[in-house]
Amino acid sequence: MTTTHCPYCSLQCGMVLEGRRTLEVQPWAEFPVNEGALCRKGWTATGLRGHRERLTTPLVRDRATGELRAAGWDEALDLVAGRLRALQAEHGKDAVGVFGGGGLTNEKAYSLGKLARVALGTSQIDYNGRWCMSSAASAGNQAFGIDRGLPFPLADIEHTDVLVLVGSNLAETMPPAARHLDRLRENGGRVVVIDPRRTPTADRADVFLQPVPGTDLPIALGLLHLIDAADAVDEEYVATRTTGWEDVRRTAAAWWPERVERVSGVSAAELRELAELVGDAEKVMVLTARGAEQHAQGTDTVLAWIAVALALGMPGKEHAGYGCLTGQGNGQGGREHGQKADQLPGYRMIDDPAAREHVAGVWGVEPSSLPGKGRSAYELLDALGTDAGPKALLVFGSNIVVSAPNATHVAARLASLDLLVVADLVLSETAALADVVLPVTQWAEETGTMTNLEGRVILRQQAAAPPDGVRSDLDVIAGLAARLGHDFATDPEEVFAELGRASAGGKADYSEITYDRIRAEHGVFWGTPRMFADSFAHADGRARFVPVEHRGPAEPVDAAYPLHLTTGRVLAQYQSGAQTRRVRELPDAGPFVELHPMLADRIGAYDGRPVVVSTRRGELKAPARVVDTIRPDTVFVPFHWVGANRLTNDALDPSSRMPEFKVCAAAVTA
Ligand code: SF4
């Protein structure tokens, strides 16, 4: 019997795995985050064990036939290292790019960053977490001086007075978390949901606002306008704990409710009702998720909602404040330990001389040998194979072909590479394009830490041996490093201890956390469980109001593309679906197009019959789902299958470099 955690989302539900050959999932009632509850993805998580599509030998593309053929580990790793060396000798260190994932353990994320900066000497590393919650991270750093998804335990939700969920469908994306909403309402609290779709989360709401996609920002400015007009601003808090309010107040003054209504479709009356609700409440908690964040203006949108929380005097107050609901399993830790283009372990900035000196000391290299800041995830992919861009890419824990925006373009860039190497469990859509595929362990077959959405570091423990022929990512990274002349640890606990030393003194400091402590304490928060009680992380201890203006989506609707396309998840699938689409017990209906009956009538579409969604980047044919829970001017496509991201826009947020996954202009025909 092994206690561990689910392989999927950022809740990192605790579970018990029993059995030797066949693992069975059991509840782990003592683990506080999920108290034994799991969603259907968690219950079926062992479905990939022994799956017939598991890769158990490296694959190398045969030059003569163009097909992938089985190869030995030494042959595959020697080939990769040799070609990386040759490409760097010809084109320079940055000829090699590394692409990581927000589902990798902290140890893997750390080792991958070290592989890039020390063994390869390349600046070209980033990861798919850039597409997850980087806008909230950027906003958190600007406003609070630090970025932690939730600066308080998730269960605090139950004790607030008003919970405002902006762009979160947690009842479907992390169902065990929905019990906090139910308990909050039992305790007399109120739930507000803002979403272009009436989701299962919205069905639990006391107040539901259904705006045009991409207009969460003006709604926040309108709320600020009304809160100020009603004298509901916590003036003492604003004066003693923040700076910048007057600039934000001036911006919000122009967002009277009728103007918000014209832009967002949320009526002035609805906005006034919400302003009254939050203005009268003692404790208000604002949580954003991808719906608010995955925009070319995602950072500004989050800053506007943080401003709402600050104006009401909430951040730092018990059971109140602002937080972001992370998406990927290690969305938080994955961006703290060095696989992000601008960061070194401990959430240190790579262009900070003191940070470089500290980390270089742990790594036993000269600070001057460490490369500088690289390209962000999409910019890295966009540059592949170009004169100035990488000629080779190593991919760990990411299925780019499905998950990248403007995916047809990205697939073309991958195809232009001299060398694509993918480490994965199965032949994902991205691995199928690779020159070398390296078969790696999956979660139940390895040990390592993850940092959940609360900043709680938890321990996944190995419950079964991997199939013969499969290696852990840490082994693969160390094998490559060795061939490039560097000695990397492969034992997860040893890597974690090194990560602790590298992160010591950084914003995300893991130096006091050990595997034993995690086991004994049901996970260990980095920092304190509740942050900002006395001060924020800026040097003066104050939070920042940051003035923002509404620009609107990068691609507004027009006569040719008159509808808003938005994308998201369904309960039974996870991210690119590389894992969950292969779990037999999980329904895999394929992509669908959700549209309103009025729109269906107009174009002659019928439920279950195919429709074609087109944007300026491509089109997708899929069955229609005619539902009255979506706005009539909006269509929704889930992104777990090939296709949705062939439609999405690659416009980037100027600060976080987040692509605008959540809205673009589209047309639909029957
Ligand atoms: Fe829990 Fe998320 Fe796993 Fe579902 S997918 S069991 S909510 S960690």
C-alpha cells in the first residue's frame, strides 16, 4: 500500500495505490486537500499501466525509410548527444532548445533547467506552464511582489462571505474542490461565477454573470467604479497597505456601469447587484483561472481583479483575498525551479547577478558561464528552424502539437528542425513527429515532489516498478548530461536536496523541506500557508494597485468571423489528452462544438450533426452540441483533441507572453 497523489491536475488529490502487478486506487481520507474524494480521472488513473501503447524501447527515425525503429538506450542517447554537440558547434549554444512541462515533478523541472543552463549552455528553455497561469504569475509579482497561486489554503473558501470565481469551472476541472463551494453556501456564504458558459460551477452560483469572452477586465473596472461611488473602499487599508490607488481610481471612474454593459454584455443592474454584494461583505475572496488569464491582456485582467480585492481591503485578511486556481499538476512548482526562460531555481530571476552567483555556486560553475534569458514558450516554438532559432528541440512532459496555439504553424516549425527529441510514455502526436523518442516512467512508477495550487509541496511515491526498457526522466536527463561531460544526480531525494540548496534564499525557498517532513505533515507549504497577513513581498511591504486599460481581444469579431471562439476542458479528459484519451474507462467522445440554439437555428445546425468552425488559422469539423448554456454569440471547443488549437490565436500578452487561447474571431457553418 503506497500513499501518493493523482497524476493530473493542480489539486494533487491524495490517493492510496494497492497491489503489485495491477494497481488499484483507494481513497486517502487523511490527506486534507481532497479528504478521500477523487474525480473520475483520479479513480481511473492506473489505466495507463500496462497499456498496449506504452513505449518500452527508444525509437529512432531511420534515415532510409523515414520510419521510427526500435533502438537501444546507448544508441539513442549517443545519437542525441552527438547531434546536439554538432549543431551547437556549427550554430552556437542556442541552437538547442529545451521544452518542459507543468506536469513534471519539481526534481525533473530542476534537472531540466540545469541540463539547459549547465550541460547545454543554452538560454532556449521554456515550458508549457507559460500557457497555463503565467498571466496570474506576472500580475501577482507586480501587485504583491511574489507569485503563489493561492496565498492561503484552499479550504479557506468555506469561510469567506462572498467568493467571486472569474473564468473558473472548478466543479468540472477539479470536482473534489467543489465541495468547498457547497460548504461555503451551507455556512451562509455566496458564490459568484463569471463565465461566458453556464458551467456546472455556475449552476452552484448565487450570482452568475455571462459576459462576452475577453471582457472580464472592464467588469472589474466597473466594479471598482461602483465600489468607489458607494464609499465601500477600505480607505485605511488602502492608505496603510497599498500604493497606487489614485491612478486606478481615475481609470475606473470612466467605467460607469452602462459602458461596461455595452462592452461586456453584463447588464448595469447585474453589475450594481454584484458591487453591492461585495461592498457589504466583510470577507471577499476573488479567484481567477484560465478563463480570465489566457488572453493577450491576461495580466492586466488579473491586475484589475486584484485591484478589486485590494480596494475592498481583502488580501492578507483571513479567509479573504485574491488567488489563482492553477491548472497543471505542478503548475506552481514547475515554474519555481528553472525551466522557465527567465528564471533560476527558487523563483530567482536569471538576470539578477546575486541569483546567478548563488545558483552557479550550487552547480559548481562560473556565474558568467550561465546563459541569459531565453524566449518564451510560443516564441521559442515560433523560432524553431529559422536562421536565428534553435535547430534542435528536446521535449519533456509536453504534447505541443495538440496544446500549442496556432498548432498547424507550430507543427510546421517542429517539422523544420534538424533534430526533435521527445521523452514520453506513449507515442503522442508530438512524439510521432520526433527523430528520437525516449520512453519514460509514469507517475506510479517513480518518486518525486509536486507543488499543488496552494503552494503545498507533496510527495508522489513509487508504487510499482516500471516496465523493462523504460527509464525515468531524471535518468534520461542525467544520461544526456553525462554524454555532454556533466555528472547529474538521478535519485529523486538527492535531486530534491540539491534543489533545496539552489532555492535557498529565493522567493520560493524549499531548503527547509525534506521528503520525511512531507510524509509526516501531509505536505509542506513553502513560505507560510497564509501569506500577506502583515506585509506584502515588495521592499516597502505594500501591495501595488496597477492601472490598466481595456484593449479588448487581439482579434475582434467582424463580418467574416462574427463569433467568439473560446476553448476549455471537459471533466473526463486532461490537457492534451495524451494520457486520458488512452484510459479505457474515460469517455473519449472526441472534439465537439458547443453552440446556442439560436445560432444553430440561424446556420441550420442540428445537435450531433457535424459543423465546421473556422478562424483565420484553420478549421475544425466536429459534431454540434446545441445547448442553451452558452452565449448565442460564442462557440466553445474543448482542447483535449487535435483540432481546437489549430483555430486559436497566437497573440501574446506583452508581460506574461501568454497566448490568447480563450478568445478569437470565428465563423461556423453547418
Ligand atoms: Fe483530483 Fe485533479 Fe486528479 Fe481529479 S484530476 S482526482 S481533481 S487531482
